Amino acid sequence: MASANWCVSEEEAREAAGSYAPNLSEVKGAQIPQELYKVVDELERYIHDTWALGRMGDGWTWGPVRDDAKKQHPGLVPTECLSDEEREYDRATAEATVKFLVSRGFDITPPRK
């Protein structure tokens, strides 16, 4: 579901950016229950795969260094092949997502085996 973009001009966007102060205080202190770290792991992979699929759809391929002109990126590999530093970006997003859901009272139930 798309939302309307109320910043219709560059001037309005610049004005909004000047007063923009991200606020995550509602999530601050939220803890991820140990049993949900499998969800974090799966989300980490999904986030990376979603990013990679988007890049590949735009014609990007793997390359040893990022090259915007050639549309090459070293991150176009499976999650397991990324360095810990590279994985941290996706993991932080996954953890933030789960913390948000937990802080809002959502019940995340792992699938039964």
C-alpha cells in the first residue's frame, strides 16, 4: 500500500528534511526473546536477497569492487559469503524490525516442525 508523498516540491522536501528528527523511542529498550533470533536470521537473509534481487533486476552483476558505471557490486553473493561487517547492515535492519513488532505487541510464533 503506497502512501501519498506530501513533499511535492524540492523546496518542501528541503524544509521537511530540516526539521526531520527520527524517533525510535517507542522501540528503545524492546528486547528480542531468544526464541525469535531464528526469525532475525531468516529476515537478515530475506532483506539481503530482496536488495540483491532489486539490483540484479536493474542489470547489476557481481564485481570485486563497487562500480556504478559498470553496475557491479561485491555484495551480490549469498548472505553466507558476506563479511561480518557487510552482514551487520542487514542484521541490524532485521533486529530493528523484530524489536518494532515486539514493542507493538505482535505475537510472532515460529512455525511448528
